[in-house]
Amino acid sequence: MKHSIGQKSYIFLNCSFDNSSRFTMGNNCVINAKCRLDARGTITIGENVSISEEVIILTADHDPYAPNFGGQNKPVIIEDYVWIGTRAMILPGVTLHKGSLVAAGAVVTKSVPPFEIWGGVPAKKIGERNNSLQYTVDYKRLLH
């Protein structure tokens, strides 16, 4: 499998990938600087997604109950119109459903329903977004 990045999508400097071969990002997305993307267990990003600076997305960890400290991979799915705030962390197996928003600094341990705003550690629902989002993410670097 090869990574895939859609049209008019951008990944800014100083992002790191633990594995890029299981990474897919749709059209009109941005991943800001200094993000860590662990795609060993697959990261799938929809369209019009905005990921703020220093976000961490993990898809692999160790089974705390395994006697051999065995590793496990679980995919992360980020659907259309999701917005992830600065320094948020998304843990393995999470789906961020359409239009959801993760507040800055949140640690997301379970899937977020459509159009809900989640924040805190661990993250929980703190609000709701408009459910008729129609914008296009068009976020280019200011300096080239």
C-alpha cells in the first residue's frame, strides 16, 4: 500500500511519520507543523480537514494485558470537516466522525459522534457544531 494525498492538501514542515505507507488524506486538508502521525495501524483522513500544530495521532500501542507486552495496531479514521485543535492527541482505534471538533490539548480515547465538540483529558462532549458545514479548507503557508 502507498500513501495518498489529495489535491490542494498540505503537510507543513517538521511533521513526523512513524509509517507513511498506510496514510491517506483527501482533498482540501491541512496538517500544520510539528505533528506526529503514527500510521502503522492506518490513518485515513477525509476532505476539508484541519489539523492544528503539534497534534499527535497514534495507531499503535502495546496491549497492557498481554504477558509479552505485545504490540497492537488500530486504525484512526478522520471524516470530512473535522477540526483538531493544537496539541490534541488522538489514540488508536478512534473515529472522528463528520464535522466533529477536538479542542486544543484534548486526549481522545473513544470515537467522537458527528458534529460534536469534545475537549478535556480524557475528552468528553462539551458542545455541538453547526451540522450544515459547507466550507473548503484552503490553507497555504504564508511564507514560501
